[in-house]
Amino acid sequence: MWRYYLFLGWRSLWKTPVISVLMMLALGLGMSFSLVVLTLFDSTRHNPMQHKIDSLFAVQLDNWSDDPAKIFVWSKNFVPTALNFRDAKAVLASDIPVRKTVLSASGAMLDNPSQPEKSPGLQSGYLVSRDFFAMFDVKFADGGAWEPQGIYTGIHEIVLSEWMSESYFEDADSVGKLLLVDGTPYTVAGVVSSDWYMAPRVYDPAKNPFGTSPAFYLPAEDIALYNYERWGSVFSWNNDISDSHQDFIDGETLWLQAWVEFKKPEQKAQYLAYLKGYIEQQQENGRYKRSNKVYLNNSQKWMSVLAGYQSYGELILAGLILLICTTNSIALLMAKFLRTSLDSAVRRALGASRFALFTQHMFEAFLVAVGGGIIALLISFYWFEVINKTMSGWDWHYFAEFAQLQASSIVFLFALVLLATTLSGALPAWRVSGTNPSRYLNTE
């Protein structure tokens, strides 16, 4: 029997092809837009450090203004996501974590003095502590990290990415070679393998999370001596960003992120107590006036904290677009059903039951939803091809690997639209199925 109703629904759709196509297009456009947004949203939530979810943590200290009018709005918990240099040194000073690092995006002019024919180039990289490489499973093609950590008199060693090493040293082994960083001599300690990359960059998801591996890594401790570029997020609540480098690193400007890694669960509690004690000591000196809050966020939580509530704006927008398109499709479905009231009246007069007419129109609504879903898939595949080609450039090609349609998103949205359209078609279907045949037959 269902085949008969399906046939009637299909034939009814072809009687009004323009309206039928418009309904399917409305659903298809809404679904395709939502599919793209959901897929991109899901790709940013991928966590490449899931295997260290219970041992690796980002540090948050509430060193912000106690003025209620000055709220830190760049994180979900309204606590600063960065530290100043003084607090970063305190994070590194503890021996409780088995590993710890501070980091910040940076840039520097690199030059190979042994090849004067090569022009110096401004490159983007990171200021990190030595433990960064072990904490985030960085794979080396040659050499390794520099040996000392927590020394502020100058480490003067640098780690290059493999593509940057080949750019400055061609095929030669660069480990142990000299490289000028903003004119200062640095020795190459290691070369990061081109097989290693992290997408998204859990350690700094707010800074080009799907970009290629950074060109270089410099010791963060060397910032005590040299005024390297700071290309990461910089926050200040008392406008004390100074032109003097010494005043900057001694001030309250927040610009360094901190991570710690524990081997045992009890070390986390011990480290929290250590940080609480440090804050209480600083409060006696007039700092940390707002609170003594300390947060240790695992990698998944950290990405959520940095994304803030604005990340849900994309989902809300996708939902609103889908709602508008579905509502328009339902309105057209209502108009179409009312337009075919005469056909329904004739069928009632010939003995068709109200349930039979209702079932026919429900099958018609079902076919509209299925047609909209097929159109949505075709449009979505097209848009993802466009996105992949657009994002396949040097700095975003890793993003293209994640910008793929997810089966879960397709099933969820298809089921949602199918249910919404079919159920929403119940009202006009029930109304039309109750048509009084005598009204139309007398008119004719």
C-alpha cells in the first residue's frame, strides 16, 4: 500500500514542478549551509593530544583588574589565558611537574652568515621552553632540543623545522651550524621532522590553528635578554605596555602561555597548592587583587576556554538558517496542499477516507524532505571542494585535510530535516484531508 501512496505523492509533486523545486531548494540550501558549519566546527574540536588528556594541563592565573567594569572577555571562564614574564618564571621554577613550558608566537629575521648570497628572511616561530618538544611529542629529523632550561642568561640555541633548515642550509646538515637571529648568533640544536605537525595547534589554538609547522623555536628564557617580536596575544588591563623591553618583561602585560605535565595524579594537587601559595605571597605585595583562582585545563578544556562562547555563534547561525529555510519550505508545502484541495475533494467524493488522503500528503512531504536532502548533499560536496581548493595554500593546507563531510553530521541533519518537514506537513495534510467534497463539487 505504501508504494501506492508514494506514487500518488510523486505524481502530485510533478503537477506543480515549480513549487516542488522551490521547496526542495529551500531545504537543500539550509541543510548544506548547516552541514558546512557543523563540519568546520567539529574539525576545530579535534584533539591531537587526547592521549595526554589526564597528564597535560594549561595554566591559568587570575592576574587581572579587580575593577568590575574591566572583564576579561577573551576566555569562556573570564580568566586570563596568558601570564606575564614574572609569573611565567614562577611556573617554571617548580619541580613538581615532570615537564613544564611557557610559549608565545614570535617572529625573527633569520640569516645564514655562511651563505651571504642568501637574503635574510623574516620568519614566524615560537618562543618555547625546552620541555615543549617532549610535552607535545615533537618528532626530530636530526639533533634535538637544547639542554638547559630556566636559565635567563642566554641559551643561544635554536630548533628549525625541516623545511626551514633546507631553505637556509640546502641539503647540508644544519645541526651545530650558526644562524643569525635578529643579528644574534644562535647554534642549531635540532631539526623538527616534516612528518610532524599538529592540527589544530592545541598549545596555541587561537594562533593559526591549522597552519604549517612553525619555522623555528627559540628559548623563551632568552626574552630576558633580547626584545624578540611578540606575535601572539597580548593583554593588558592597566595600559602598562612600555616601549622599554625591561619595563615590559617586569610589568603586568600578559603574553605567555604556560603548560605543565604530571606523571602522577597527586602531583596536580601539589602543584595547585604551590600556585595558590605563590599567589598568596604576591597578594601580600599588592598583586592579584581580584582573586586567587588557579585553573589547570586539560587540552580539550583549553581549546574550549580559548574558543569562548562566540564559537557557539556559528551553531546558532546554522540553526537559524536551517529554521528559516525549513519554515519557507513548509509554507510552500501548505500553499501547494491548499491548491490541490479540489483533487482531494474529488477523491473524498469517490470514497477515499480522510486517513488515506492524510497518508498521501504525508508521503508527499516525505518526498520533499528527501529531495531537499539530496540537493543539500550535492551543494555541500561542491562547497567542500571550493573550501579545499581555497585552503590548499602553504599556510592552510592542513586545514583542508579536516574539511571533509562527516557521516554523523549528514545523518543528524538529514534525520532532523526529514522529521521536521514530515511532521510539519501533518497540519496542512490533516487540514486538506478534511476538505468537504460538496463545497467544491457544487462549485464545479
